[in-house]
Amino acid sequence: MKKFETNAIRTQAEQSSNREHSVPLYLTSSFTFEDAEQMRAMFADEQDGNIYSRFTNPNTSEFIDKMCVLEGAEAGFATATGMAAVFASFMALLKSGDHILSSSSIFGSTHTVLTKFLPKWGISCSYADVNKPETWESLINENTKMIFVETPSNPGLDIIDLQWLGNLAGKHKVILNVDNCFATPFIQRPIEFGAHLVTHSGTKYLDGQGRVMGGIVVGKKELIKEIHTFCRSTGPALSPFNAWTLSKSLETLAIRMERHSQNAHKLAGLLENHPEVVQVRYPFLLSHPQFEIAKRQMSMGGGIVSFEIKGGVERGRRFLDALQMCSLTANLGDTRTIATHPASTTHSKLTAEERLSVGITPGLVRISAGLENIIDIVADIEQALERSK
């Protein structure tokens, strides 16, 4: 069985008669048929092949096939964005009257979908406290059809025990849907712990260079079939160019995640002893409350560090303004180090009480450690801490 890095590089679309070493771009909206019978058979799903790029495309198929190998999944569907992947995984499999149980620590846009839009179609949601796993089972009802979690979570880096959760989902026969965006399949493979679906924002680490948007859902074949049908009709398809870019980016995912994790771990350790920092969250710090769980299910700590700076919201904004090298942008997982103040940006639409309930304090700063030299990353963050006093 080939190793992760080899699969990420050598899983490729079938070579054409031109014998290209790297798959070419298939920038076409549709594909032709040999005859009317082939056209009929493909539309009737009696014969495999490309019909229309909203359905399938060789570039998209290569990206999906590669992600399935890396995550250990049976099938997948690629979408235009990560949120399109999350939304499709809900809407294709849930119906009016169904209930979804979600971890309380999730991305702000996912929270909006769960609380503002799904109720319009009669789909209810309950939140479970990551720090009180003993309460989760009592929140599962007769109409609960799915459990959705992020681990590590955004931005508090809460860790959920996937083995325990996989057993819980299996016991109650509900779909376990895991957002694996922060860890990537190089660090964590939720399917090995019982997840039925894994979602990703390809815009983050899968691309890794802030170039394109994309998303993907992989998992059980019978579930992906429903997601494929939903997406084929509603149209949140990934473009061929973005699929090509993401597939090429996966070739360097392993080496990038190693460097991201090394830089983040070193930064977290230094911040833990800084006088202007109240608390640091990083999965592989001994001080992390779920450190032992993280070590069991993750091969390294990932590239995100969250820390509470003294002085609240205003100090957090002054800190961002004082940065000289780190980028202020609405992204993460880039080659460049990125700083964000979640309370005033990514999670600003949550109420103050909702933010505090998931650990988003007024002075919380999220750092996506890039691939620059760690000495330069640390120097910029330390000078910003000093100047923002």
C-alpha cells in the first residue's frame, strides 16, 4: 500500500493519447457523444462518462479521486466553496422534521446555516458542549439524523474524541459528518474513527497558497450518491481550473503541513510564556484540555494557534494594526502567516453570549502560521504585542 505522499502525487487522471506527464486542463462546459445511444445511456446512468462540467469533469474527477484515497473514502463530490460542501451535506440528506446535533464550536457561517436557514425547511438543530461529552447522548432524539462537528474547531481549537463520537453515532444509527478542514487528511482521518462523511474547504490548506476557492465532501458511497444528485441539480459545482489547481496543490500537502505544524507549535510555546498573553490554545501543548485526545487522533498539531491577549477587543484590534509582516485577510492555511480577530470578523454575527459560550473571548486572536521562517513570524508578533499595549 502506497504512503500518503505518494498517493497525493501519483493519483492522476488517465493519460490521453498525448501522453502528458501532468493532467491537462479541461476547460469545456460540455462533452460530445459518439452516437445517440451513448448519449441516452449516459443520461440514464447506464454508462460512465462526462456529460456536462456541472456534473463531472476530468479535472474535478482527479481531485475527488485523490481526496478519496487520502481520506480513505468510497466516493466524493467537489463544490465551488467549503460552505457549499457543508450545505450540500446537510440539504441532500436531511428533510423537514429531521434534527441535527452539532458541536457548539463551529465556523460562523456554518452556525448561520444551522440556525437561520435550515429551520426554514423544518430542520432543527441542537448544540452540544465540546467540554461536556457526557451530555451529548441525551441530546440525540428519535428524529436526529446527523451529528456534525469540527475538530479542531474554528477558532477555539477544541478537540472532540472521534473514536468516542464514532461509537455514539453507530449506536444511534445517525450520520457522523466531520469538518476536517483544520487538520487535513495528512494529520487526521475521521473515517478511520467511524465518520460517514468528511467535509473540507479546499480554499484553506488543500490549496495552501490563497489562490482558488473550492470544497469537497467525501465518504460513504450511498450518502455521496444523494449529495451528487442534489449538487447536480442545484449547481454548486467546482470549476475545472480550480479543481486542477487543488489537485496539483495536494502534491505538496504533506510537506506544507509539516512546516505549518512546526511553526505553529514553536509559536504557541513561546506565546504561552509571554506576559501580554492570558491563554494559548494549541492541540499539541500540554496545557490544552484535550491534549491526550489530540495526540491519539492527530499526527501533529496543525497550523493554527489561538491566544487571548490582554485588553479585550480594542487591544486585539491594536495588535492587528501593529503587525508589519503578517497578513490581515479572511483566510487561513496560506503560505503567508495570517492574523484574525474572530470577535470582530469571522464570528461577529454571533451574539456576545454565543461567542463566549464557545470560547471566543473579546481579545482572542487566531494565527494561521505560514511557511515563513519562524524567527520572522515570532519577531512580528512580539513587536505587535509590545506596540499594542
